[in-house]
Amino acid sequence: MTERTDTPPTWDERTQLTTFLDYARATARAKCEGISAEDARRSPLPGSPLMTVCGLISHLRWVENWWLEVVFLGTEQAGPLVGATEEDPDPEMRTAVDVPLEQLLAEYEEQAVRYRKLVAEHELDSNAVRPVRGGLHVDLRWVLLHLIEETARHNGHLDILCELLDGRTGV
């Protein structure tokens, strides 16, 4: 069973933010425990063919990549996000059905380890290299808050998928 806690070991702002992001990540992983390979690729929502467990885990991984590497650090876009278009805005969700859930979870965790280090090496007030909407340069604090919100929101989607796929609730 995935270990998770939302109680930080210290109460400074950085530790609270990183603890909640880790908690949200661990919750996503916990929701995937026991999902069969077939169910992880299946979309039980007829109007949302990209809404799969694999697709959501892939999306969470690439969302973190986008905000921490592409926006915050200013590196070049990588992975399936390079192919995003208006007609196919979420290729990371579409292509994820070809990747085993275990691999997606391992890649998500490996990336989280790197990002914990990246966050530890920068001040929360450090501004992103690339601007976002309206030309604003958000700071690392905003990026972390956004990732907490994004991950928590998609954990709700994982709840719905798990209940529809195998009846599990409340992980």
C-alpha cells in the first residue's frame, strides 16, 4: 500500500507546500493499486475517450514537466506535449494507453524525485523563465500551488474511474 501523509514534519511554507504535493502524488498512485492492465487503459465514460487511468497518470507527469521544466526553468518542450495541437490538445492522454500503468507510475515517481530536488534548490519567490497568460512570470510558490490543485482535481477523476471500473471508492 502506498504510504502517504498530509502532515508536514515542519510548518514552514516550503515544507507545507511540498508535503501537500507529495500527498497528492501518493494519492494518485494509491488509486492505481489493484487496477488491472486492461482496466487501466479502458475509458468507462462514453463521452470522454481519453479519460483512462493510464491517461490521467501520464497527464499528471507531463503537467509537472510543463510547469517545472518548460515554464519555470525555460527548457524546451519534451515528450508527447510537443505534438499538442488545438485538435489534439492532450496527446499524453491518448498515447498513454500504449504504455503499461506500472511504467507510467515508475516514470511519474522518478520525475517526482528530480522535481523535489529542483524545488529544494530554488527560492519560492523565484520567477519562472517563461511567461504564462498575460505575460506574467509566476513564481515557484504559484507553480507548486497550481500542481497541488491540478493533481487533487485529477485525483477526483481517478476516483470516478476506479468506481466505474471496479467499484472501489474512497482511496
